[in-house]
Amino acid sequence: MVEELPLVFGGAIGTGVVDAILEAVYQSNPEEWTGKFPYLPTVDPLPPLDDWIVLAIPATIYGVGRWQKNKKAEAVGLGGLLYAGPMIIARTILRAILMTRGLAKQSLRMPIVSKEIPLIKEI
């Protein structure tokens, strides 16, 4: 498994990049993207569909790797699952906490940059 470790890291990094791209697209114009594919809501407190897509990609790669007995594909999928699994759990817990505190009507997506805190270049 040591020789497959770079593939595991690559799968995790690749999945993180896909997640970051999807989040950046949404944050670029939340009003336009809210309610459109892949930013469709799911059952509360579960995260929106884009997060489940990020989980489904490495799960599919891992499953096909296991089925075809392809150790490299399996390693890449495992790395992606090591990123996406905890990501789904963390976002579900965060959304559940926000819902129990009565913040469900507010947006559950956090802004990338706070409008109250000035940027370093503005100071």
C-alpha cells in the first residue's frame, strides 16, 4: 500500500479541488445559483446536492476500482473518500447545530470574506 500512497493523496487533493471549485462558483453569485443544479437543497439538515456529488465521485471511483480489482483506481477513490466523508459529516453537524439554534432561516453557507472585517490591504 505504500507505493499507492501518492495516489491516495492525489485522490484527496483532487476531491478537495472539485469541492473548492463548486463552492467558488456558488460564492461568485449565490443569488443566481441558489436552487439551480448542482446547488439544489436536500432534506434538512443534510448538505445541498453539490456536496453529495463531491462524495459520489470518489465513491464511484473506489467502487469501480474494487470491482475491477484495479488497485490504483481504488487508491484514488479511497483518498477522495477520506476527504469527502468527513466533509459531509462536518457540514451536516454544522447545519444541524444552526437549525437547533434557530438559524435555519438564514443562509447556511458561510461567506468567503466577512464584510465587517477589513482585509489586510485595506488597513
